[in-house]
Amino acid sequence: MLVKLSLEQQRVIGVLLEKEITTPEQYPLSLNGLTLGCNQKSSREPVMNFAESDVQKVLDELREKKLTYQQSGSTNRVVKYRHRFCNTEFSDLQFTAQQKAIVCVLLLRGPQSPGELRTRSNRLAEFANVDEVELALEQMKNLGGEQLVMQLPREPGKRDCRYAHMLGDHEPVQSALSVSEETNSAKHRYQAQAQQDKQQGNQHGSTNDRMALLEQQVSELSQQVVELRELVEILSE
């Protein structure tokens, strides 16, 4: 069964994955190092402000899920932390380097387009082009019988769809899809009404009535778009 992580747990796991790859000489991480990584202002969306006690609480939660463990070296009394989230003998999740990079960036920055994922994961794995990112995403839609990522509805004015990981609460994703369906439904209702009016030769009807209908339909579409954007922003937090 796919693990479900809170937003705080996602940030901690994401930082452990990132630092394991980008700064292996400093991995595993001390509590201080992990806190600094969680609170970074770059490559983090949203920016958070954890105290060490907050991170310790999250680590305790993750240890109960068997996703992290602590170790202390014989010459170093500072306790350090490793993840057991993926690519270990204790985890069912076994990723390629590209898949691991995508999951890491999604955990740290929320939903992103394939182009954004390629740019933002350049220190974690190599992608020759966006097609390779899209291939990895497709593989992760059914990886070992689990859906790791989901394609979100295209936002108004955007060329590409964004992808979200499925390691947290599904409700924001499902709500975003529902709003998108309602938006399309309102659009189709308007188009159907316009076509019906044309077929019935109603072009000479009341201008005020037609304007009122148009304004009503535009208002419905605008409200649905606003709700969709708000839900996607919630998912990104």
C-alpha cells in the first residue's frame, strides 16, 4: 500500500532524498542540517519555518512509519538521520535515478509541468529532453501496481499540464478534477444553448436576453476557474 505523508513529512523526506544525492559527503543529516534544509528559501514551495523541535517531531512520526532511522558514528556523538523511503532493502519503492529525482522535486515543490521538472531536477538526475521526463512520469502512473503521480487538469492560459505526487491526501486532487469537469460542463452548456438558438432561428430575439444569458455563462465559467486555481494552490502548499 502506498504510504501517505503529511505536508511536513513530505518536506523532511524530500530534503533527505535531495541531500543524499547532491551532498553525499554530508549525508546522513544531523537534526540541525535537516532543519536548515527544510527551511531553505530556494527550491522549496512553500517556504517553511521549522524549529528543530518541529523536525524532531516529524522524524519521530516517520520512524513509526519505518521511513527514517537514526545512526551515530563511533567517532561522532551527533545523531544523524537517514531515510528508508525508497531504494533500500526496507522499502517497496524502487526507483530509477530519474524517477527518484522527480519524486524528490515533487515532494519539495508541489505540482509541476514536465518542463519545470526537467529544469529543477538537473542536480539530481540527467534528462536529455522533456520527452524523457514524460516517459518517467508515465511509468510512475503504474509502478509496481501503485500510482505515484497524477496529471492535473490544464490551468487556463497554460500550455502544459502539471503533475502531482500521490503520496499525500487525494482529496485536493479529486476536488481539482471535479471543478475542472464543472468548468467544462458550463462551457458545453453555453455552446449547446448557442447552437440551439441558431438552429431555431432565434438570432433576432431580444438582445438584452441574449446578453443576460452570455453574462450568466461567463460568470459561471469565471467562478469555476477561480475555484480550480484555489484548489491547485492548496495542493501546492
